[in-house]
Amino acid sequence: MIEPGNEPAWPTTLRGRLRDGRLQGVDGSLWLYRAVPLSPVVDAKSPAESLEAAEPILAMFEELADSVNVTVKRRAVAKGGYRQIHMLLVNVPQRFEPGREHVLSEHLRQQFPATATDRRLLLFGVRLVDKIASGGFRQAIDSVVETLVAGQTPLSDYDEDTRKMAAAMDRSGLIPISENDVRLANSWWNHGDFPDTPFLFHPDHLHVMPTVESMKMAESAGLDQCATWTPRTVPGTHAITFASVQNLDLNFVEPTDPVANWVSRLIDNDALCVSVRGSVEPGVVTRDELRRQRKRFIDDIHERYRQNKMQRSEQEEMLGLLEEVEGLYASAGGNPPPTVASASIVVGFNGQYRDVSQIVPAGTPAKLSLMAHRQNGAMAETWLCSHLRANPNLHDLPVQTLACSGMPSLSFVGDRDGALIGFTERDRQPAWVSPSAASATDASPIFICPGQTGSGKTVAMLSLADQFSLAGRPVVIFDPKQDSDHSGVVLARGGQVYSLDRLLTADGVFDPIRFSATPEVGVELASSMLMSINPWGTEKENMEVPLANALAYGVSRGASCIGEALAVARRDIGTTLPADLVERVEQLASSSAQFRAIVGVSPAGQSLSAAQGITLIKVGSAYLDLPEAGAAPSSLQQRIALALVRMVVFGSAMSVAGRDGVVMFDESWIILGAGRAEVERLGRLARSQQVLPMLFTQRVTDALNAGLAGYISRGLILPMEDPEEAAAACRLFKLEPTPERMSRLTAKATKGGTSADAVAPNWHSMRALRDPRTGKVLRGAIAIYADLSGRAIPVEVTLSPDFLRLASTNPEDIRRRLAEEAAQRALLAGAPAT
């Protein structure tokens, strides 16, 4: 029973959160915590961008160092005024939750029921310093009396320091924390639910029990027999192993060197939390301390060498390291960087480890030491406002060692909502693409997805189309490949399918005058299209201006298609037109069905209509005589086929205009290869009509060479076998084609011999990986997602098993799908499948 006036048994060292956001410890201390903005570091687009994440931390350390009043530059004298800090990085797994406000929340929850994401938070805390407020002698007396009677300093005595620290944190770019942030930081071992959980401590690890009943079941299974526990005998429990950083072997590497990201290495190897405590020492004190202790350091090094405790090479290395340290603080002139003095670094890993040195791979600069027989103390040291210490391994660290460590790193990319592309490869953050995000930022709306055959373009396209349609947005897919048919997927989702050979029988269904938003746009597009086809041969150069005038005249007199406009112009102003201008167009319309689809003659014709859901336009039995990718058309028929494909794209976009619709176009090199004017026209149409054009292609060199990078705002780069195309795809999104990126983009999916037993998945590759023996998907294709904010992050394109079976174009998946359909038909017919 708790006696009146006694403190309750708090579950952690956090007593509570005050209304103004300050946190109070059970020891009476008062702390101000803020959140550090997270951004990509390891996956940053460039070294310069990786350093931007460190700026708020560096700025805050400078603020704290400047707040110390240094009168004597000696550590022993000045350390009483140092500010105590606590950096807490929390990284806990949680089930993927799209958010209740997401229109596809329930659908996505069902599609990905077991998918885990990382929930990450980095807090920067400063212990506040009390000071009697400037309220006069009476207030000062009251403060002293309250301290003597209650045993605690009045909260008002911290107000002045709170204002100063809050202002410093604002200037540094730190963010006020929410109640949810405090809850997560105060119960990270329990996924942020609540802190008061039963613990079972062992010398080298601890177990978190979700309930008291779990602890009772552990007692029945044997408290010291945890190696034999199963999810059935002790459900819901998980182990945590605490280690301290015994040494940091950085040797003053450049902050942009990947080796500097030592905390990221810990997170990659399943660290749940990283806690750093210490005191901020002004750089001038550290510099003078180094100079003062220099002779002792050198004497110690020489003495160890004389006693054969150090080899000559080690002696030279230590002396060189001392010079580097001195140089770091001397080169900054009168304002050397601050130091985190007596820094304690405690890491909690998910799971049970007896040898923590094996947790992180070789080459990681952080050398770990198991906190044996101190697991409970290590846990307590990570708590908010904690006054408890258990780590004997303390360090004096330049602030860059912490700021540039990767602590503020989180690989995320994409829009706030929309369709789910997948999850970032490194930190498992959902990556969304929104049809309306580009228009909201006034960016170019065009989205492009380069990738070679078999890279996953088609299934990614169909997955996005499926989600957009489920969200109530109309989607048109045009696939000009002769042997391609996605009807099964579209019809299974309630969509409609048009065959191009049937559309060709309709008069001018893709006539630009018929489908354009304004007469002026229709005339411009029609004139450009006819000039690209050139029915007049060598007379082409004499036709451009008269053609534009004739079309404009006909439209101004009420014509609704190209043929009608030219006929009206011939009737009224025929004497001013070249002799063959109209006749050549009419002759070609009467002899070519493909030409007739883009040049209407009858006023009663209609343009393409797209319903809600997915509309697929497939080639069917029609033959499109398209040139090879990148090659110029060599015949009139090829020029007509190219013009038809382009008008299908523009006509499809207009069929979903004003409805936040999406147009998806495979083999889009046809549009990209048409030049800047055509792509710019598509961008203008899409922006004005609230349409998202998504272009999927194997070839991007033409677009890059034509200077189209400025017209494309975002996209996915899927695996590409051709190094030239892979490099072009990188440059299209202002990405440096580094050897690492090129190697991953072009690597094959397997490595090893030719037999299934000798082949192994190549996890370095960005291709989708399958088990060579069973064909089971081990990992989806990796795509570099370049978003509207300039980030470019590797994302695993993630599909649900049901959708993958329905949509995959992999030959093995097609074989299985056909077999399943045959079995289903046979079952319905009452006969065995063959």
C-alpha cells in the first residue's frame, strides 16, 4: 500500500508531460525534448543532400555550446555549466496501416495484412536549468522555501531557460513533439502502446512480456529456459539485447563517406533504439584541453611502446591520430566545433544475442560491448528524463560524429496519398503516387517508368491502374504491342476493353478536332499531325500555312472533325488553297482505316468515351506498322501508325478530362521520340484537364537527347540491361549514374551455374527474385522512385499474391494461371482437367 505523500512506482523515469510540452522526471528534473526532422541520408541523391539532414543537430549543438559561459578554458572548471543532452532514436516495426482517411484504407489493409513498416522517431532533449525568476525579493524567498519544504525546485524557476532553449530549438529547425511521440519514446519496447509491461531480465538480454498472463506462462515453461520457448508456450513475448558502443573507429573520415553513417548500420541490423547521453562542451575548451594534455598523451604513447605494449606502426598511427584531432579543433580558428563530453551510447537490438560483435558486419566503425548483468540498467538509461546510468564506456566525441552518423536518416519517397507503388527498400516506408500531387505543386504532370522487357513495368502499371480505379478515378490503358492482352485483368476488375481494330471502323474516333478541349488546340494538334504524316509528298513545304488556315476556317464555321473542316474551307475559300491540299487528305481517308480513325469525315462521329474504372485499348487484330524504337519512319504507313498512336494518347487523355483521370501508355518511346513540342503539348493538356499521363517505355535515350528532362516531374526506374539506357534513365531524373547504381540496374536476377541447384538469387540485382527451385517470389522488383520533392529512393514494387497471380506476365505465372483456369472450367463442366 502506498503511504500518503509517497511517490507511486512509476513504470519509467518519466513522471509526466506538462501542458507546455516539457517533460518532468521522477527525480524532479525538467527536460525539453524536440523531434529532429528525418530525411534520406544513406539513400540521399547526392553527398551534399546527405549532409542536409545533419544541419538541425549541428545547429542545436552550436546553440548549446554558445549558451555555456566560459571564463576559464579548463574542463575541470567549466564542466559545471555544460548542458546535458539526450538523443533517442527509436525504430520499431509496426503493421502497415494506410490511415483511416485513405480512400483505399480497407482494400490495402486486406491486400497487405502481414506487411511490416518501420516506425522511426529521433528526439533531441536538453535538461533545463533552474534560475530564480526576476520577480523580486519576495518571489525569490518563496522559491527557496518551496525547495526546502517540497524537496523540488518550483517549475517557474525553469521558465527563463525553457524560453531560451525553445527559441534555440526553433532556430535549429527542431520540431515540437506530440503526445504520440512521447508515448512511443516512453514505451518503444512495447511498440508505443504503454510502458508498464512485465520484464524478465537475464544477464545478457531481457524479455518483454505483453501481459501478466504471459509472465505466468513463462514461469510454467521455465524462466531460465527461454531458448526452448515457442509462440505457443509463451505467446507475444520478444527479446531485447542491450550493448554499448565501446569504441568508434572513424579516424576522422569525411562526413559524406558512407562509413560515417555508423548508426544507420546499427539500424540496418535490427537496432530498436539508440540512446546517446552526454554534456555539450564548447570547442574552445576541448581545444585548450588537448593542448594542455598533449605532452601526457605523447608520453603515454611512448611509454606503451617502450613496454612492448604497442608496435612501431601502432605508435605512429596513434601519434598521427592525435595530430588529426588537434588539427580538427585548430583549423576552425576562434570557433572550433563543440564536443559531446562523456558520451554514453547504448543500443537495444531486437532479439537475443550472446556475441554482440557478430551483430554488425565487418568494417562497421562502432565496436559493441554486451552490457552483461546490466540489461535492466541499460534499459533505464534509454528512458526519457532518466537519471540512471549503466554504461561504463564513455567517449568525448566531436558533434559531427553524431550529427553525420545517420541518426536522422529515413528513406521515404513519394506523395502523401494515392496508389501504393510499394515500400522503400531500406526502411520499409510506403511509397505513394497521387494523380493530383503534380498539379497541386504546379509541376509537370508527366510520370515516366523506364524499364526493359521483364523488368516489372506491366504488372506495376496494372497494379496502379487497379488502385486508381478502386479510388473512383477513370483510367485508360493503351497497349500498342501486337501480342499483348490484359483483358483478363481489366474485365476481372469490372473494366471495359476496346479493340483497336474495332475502333478503326468508327469515323474519326481519335480526330484531334473532335476530342480537343478547345477549337484552337484541336486545330493546332490536327495541323501538326497531318504535317507529320505528309499525304502530299514533295509538296509538303507548301502546305503548312494553308493547312492551318483551312482547318481554322472550317472549325470557325462549325466543323467538328478534320474532313468536315477541310471540305468547308474548299467550298468557301478553295481558290486560295493549294490544289491538292484537301484532295490528298480525302483520298488517304478513303483508303486507310487507320488514317480514317484520326481524320473524321462525318459530323455525326463520336470521340472515345471512357467510363469510370479501367478502360483498356488493345491492338487486337489490327496491324500497327511501327518503326523500330529510335528509328525514323520509313514509309507513309509507318507515319500514319505513329500519328495514330499519338492521337490515341491525346484522345484517351481527353476522355478522362476534368475527372482527375489517369492515362497509361506502354511503349511510350513513340511519344517521347516525337520531340519536345509533342511532350510539352501533352503536359499542357494534362495540367489543364487534371489528367495524370503515365508513360512506360524501354527506351529513354531519345527523350534525354531531346532535352525532355524538364517536362517529366517524376517516375520509376526499373531494371535495364542496356547500360546506355540505364545511364540515360538516371540522367533523366538528375541522378548521377554511379558505378553502384549502374551495377544494380543492370545486374541479372541470378548468379551461378545453369542448373537449378547451382543457381542462386542475386540480391544485389534490382530484378524481381524467385527461388530457382520452386519459382516462389522472394522479393519484388526494385525501382528507383524519383518523386516531386527531388528524392530518388529504391522502392520494392509490392503486389499482393492475388493480384500477382492475376496480372503477372512472367511465362511461369501465365502457365499456372492458364492451368488454374482450365481446371476451373473442367470443374464447372464436371470433367477432369487435361
